[in-house]
Amino acid sequence: MSRWSSIPLIVVALLLAVAPMPAQSSRGDEIEGLIARAWALSAQGRFSEALAPLDRALALAPDNPNAWTLKGGALVGLKRHQEALVCLEKALAQRKEDPLAWTYEGQALYDLGRFSEAATCFKRAIALDPSQFSAKAGLIWSTQKVATATAVPGPSGALPTVSTLVLDEVTPGSLTEWKERYDPKSMNPQFGCEEFTSPFDRSTALRTWAKGSTFATCETKWIRRVYATGPQQTDGAVVEAFLAFAFDGTAYNLPSVRLELLDERGQVVASQVYFGKGIIGSFNRGQLPKTGYRELPSASGLQHFDLVREFGSGRRFSALAVSLMNYACQGENSVVFDHFVLRPGQR
């Protein structure tokens, strides 16, 4: 089974929102209704049923790019990749700057084993729409396939496999990639995030910090980033990250990190929160039976997370998310993050 069989369910829901067809006539209403019907069927994985309303829409409007793109996506879902490519080329001929059509075309080419061409399509999709989660995952996998195909066989004649995905080495300016943030200014503590000299390799790291001033209104504040990994499963997989936690020992005080597994739709399927050894206020330690937070072996250093131990065997995921979190009613704390790596297991 293709790794990309579920991608149409991710991207098709955005299709009509990107370039909706204006309803200027009864024929326009009919075409829009047919496309909407096909979209609803595709979103349920009913790709065969989606083809009939799309064919009717194209009979009425042969140059409709939405219909061609959606038909191409449905055909990819049906593993009819050559037919899908014909449809997607027609869509792109009408609307070259369509990230969804480029994503579908990348998926079709990937399934046909044309990995270099697939990577080019995924890059085009990401350039047009950096939020294209599916294209980011596709680019990772197609690039790895290209690297493996062009590798020189070892003495045994076996080709090397890609053993490490470097997800983040925290380059200067990368703080802007952490697009999710919870920091209501009216709530304690004061919260900040900054680029920081890495204790790991003396390059760049990220640091979040909190300074609390009252027990009255105390929130956990955080930033979060999602990293596309391509289809993975927990068995044999290990994540490593450099983490450094610090605090001033006050009672209501907890710097922590949340690690999440996400499915191909970007939905969280598993989650766990960690804190550095001994870096936890007495109140928060008393709450551990309720929260289930886990204490790491050290307060600072390269941490290793066996994903089977953390989340269980056989869990499938397509992305990892990291949240750097700071809770301090009175007192101060910080979290430093660098060198985020996935060593894939079975796939």
C-alpha cells in the first residue's frame, strides 16, 4: 500500500476555499454543486463515486481547474496514477500557482517511483503555500528516496538507508517558525522567548523563560512547532533533543517540554510532558500523580526518547510537535532547546 494513500483526505478539504467558483448563472450553480458533491465524497474516501459529478462538471466547463485538480486527487486515491497526472497537468495549465495540484502531482509521481520529480512538485507546493503539511512530509520522503537510490552500495552490496532525520538544528532566525504561542499579557507570569547561545554546540538554541510575581493568576505559557516527518511508526524509533531546564526553587514553578505525535491530518494522537531532573516546584511535584508528567534523567543534556516506551508499540504518526512551556507563579525558570533529531524505526 502506498504511504500516500491518505493524502487526498488532507488536501482536498482546502480545494474550494482556495479558488471558489463564482455562481454567476444557473450553469455556474450546477458546476459548483457538482464540485461540492465530489469534494464531500472524496473527503469520505469515496473516490470512485466522486468521479461521476466531476466528469459532469467538466462536460459543462472543460477548463475548470478545481474540477481537474479534484479529479486528479480522486484518481491518486484510486491508485490510477497515470490518469491522475493527465488531469493534474490540465489543472496546472489553467492555474499554474495551485499548491494543491502540485501536491497531488507529487504524490502520484512518488507512488510511481519518480522520486526526484516528486520532490520538485512538493517544493513547488511549499513555495506557493508554506502551510502545506502533506507536501512537507512528501518532500522528506521523496528526498530520502533519491538519496538512497543514488547511494553507492557497501561491501555487502546493500544500499544504505536513511537512519536520521535532522528536524531542527536551530539556525539563526528560526524562532519565527514557532508560529503557535500562548501568552495572554494580562496573566502571570511574564513570558519570553529568544535565540540563545547553545550549551550543546555553541551555535544557536532557543530559550523560553518565565518570571512570576503573584499567586493570584498563574498560567502555563508556551510556544509550539510542528515538524513533518513523513509516515512513521513508534517501533524502533528514537527522538533525541538537547534540553536544559533551570529554576529558582520556588514552590509553584515548572519549566517543561511537551512531545506530541500527529497523524497525517495534523491531529494529535499521543502526547507526553517532561521536566528536567529536580527542576520542579514542591507544589507541582505533588501534582504528578494527576498530571502524569515524566522526570528526565538529567536537568541538562542530550535527552533520548524511545517512542515505544513513551507512547506504545505500533503507533503511527506523520509529524512530531514540540512545545516549550513555562509555569511560574512567583519565581523564575527557563527551558533551552536545540538539536532535534528523529532516528526512524520500522516503516
